[in-house]
Amino acid sequence: MREWVDFAEIKRRIPLERVLRSYGVDWLRRSGVDQYRGRCPIHRGQGKEAFHANLKRGIFHCFACGAGGNVLDFVAAMEGSSIREAALRLQDYGAGSNTSAVPVTTGWRESKLVTKKIRINPPLDFALELDRRHPYLARRGIAGATADHFGVGYCGHGLMRGRIAIPIHDDTGQLVAYCGRAVDGDEPRYRFPAGFQKSQVLFHYDRARVAGGDQVIVVEGFFDCMRIYQAGFCCVVALMGARLSPAQKALLAVRFRRVLLLLDGDSTGRAATSQIARDLAGACSVTPLLLPPGVQPDQMGAEEIRLFVAGEERRLTIEAN
Ligand SMILES: [Zn+2]
């Protein structure tokens, strides 16, 4: 019979800081209230600042190798083991008094743990040539400079032929996919490449994370994201749907303190807003911005967006006082 392990209890009880220490990770430098960064102990490759950890929330993320998660994920990555094995290893940790180190067996390993994993959403080895001044973009209210920033444009050939191709980058900034938006009512409206896992990425995250500030606006779709960016909010990401995956949650929590949720003003958007706000609570401070029924960010003008966000922030400040 398999031994029972309570993953949630282990995550609650065992601080990431102690686990890091027990692996000899003593070189992280403080970069925020509870945030630390430094060389990644998992892939140990390039990127002196690649590994980010939030000790209060007990989560980490490496912007070079893509490893990330909680204490269990950390031990699993270091040991090259499953999450369950990591949990068993951590289970007795801290149960007795003054346990100073996690009972790890191997410590540093020379093997390349990360490359052993099958890489989800591997980088593309090509880039499409696109027409960034196609009339469809103007019809959707996307200015030339915005199309240039996002790299979107009309594709004349290949799999995305006859569609607006939207490049998607992972958190490290690598191009991992193109999504094709139909321009003439073709189905599906959005075509993702086979095998692409959108739950593992947040659209525009690679740019938002370096935009400075600790607040991010989260929207549903690509065009919402482009419109919000165009209204002057660089720190915006899209879920590519109305659900927040665990990987997306970790990406948000490791980098941002405050999330402004700006989903569509329809019933799906409303339900998703409550669900995501509940899910993110404890990881980030979440502020739902509720659009009037039937309104979506991609239908709003830049001035309208600015007024709405400013108005909502004012309202929330008044409510908080
Ligand atoms: Zn790494």
C-alpha cells in the first residue's frame, strides 16, 4: 500500500527558506520585501538574477530554465524525483525539535535535471513574416506601434495563412507559438498549434515582468491585452481564456504583489473573476475591476480604459478607508 502524504500540510508547514538553506543556497539577494533573487540552484546555468523566490509565499521561479513552484517542486527538481517522492522526503522535516536540515540524500547533483524533463512549449526555430499594417488590425483598433510591439500581423502563407498571427512568448521571452485569429468569420476563431499548452504561459508576461512596478492588469484575450497596453498600461497580461492555471498563478505570484482583474463584463467573465480572485487570494492582493454588462476591454477606447481604471481605483480607495 502506498504511504499517505499530505501535500498541502507539507507546503504549509515547511518554509522555503529552510529548504533552500539545506541545499546550501545562501547566495540569494533581497530584491523586495519578501523577494530574493540570484543564480538558479536547479539549472545552475547562466543568469545571475534568473532565480526568483518569494519566501513569504513559499514559491520560486527561474526565468532561465522555467522551473518553478513551491517547496515540493523545488525538492523534486533538485532531486530529479517526483512530487510524491519529494513530499515523502520532506514529511518528517520539522516534526521533531530543532531539525536544522531537510533530510536530502544527494545534495548537489551534476546531472542536468532540467534537460531530462520533456520541455513544454519548446522555442520555435522560425519566425513568420507578417503584414503589421493589415486593415483588420486597424478595424480592431490596434495602432501600428502596438502591432509592432506585439509583433502581430497578417499571415499570407503556411498554417496560419489568411489569419492574423499573434506571437506568444514564454516567461523567458522565447517565441513558443503563434496563434492565428480568423479575419473573415472562419472557424475556429483562434487557432493554436497542436501540442501547445496555453496553461503554461501568460501572454505578454515576458514584457510585463520587466516593465517595472509590482501591479499587473490581467485580461482574458489577446486583443484586450493589446488595447490595455495601448491605453498606456504596459504591465498587462492575458490568460488566453477565462481560467487561471496553477502555472499562471505561480507566474503572477512570484513577480507581482497586486493583480487588477479586468475580465469581460459577461456572465463567463463575472464567474471567472470570482473564481480567480478566490484562487489568487493569499498569493497576491487581488482587485476585481467590474466592467458593465456586455462590455469587453477590446471594445473600449484608450481614454475610456484610462478613465475606467482610474475611477475603479478611486472607488476602491474610498471603500477601503
Ligand atoms: Zn533555473
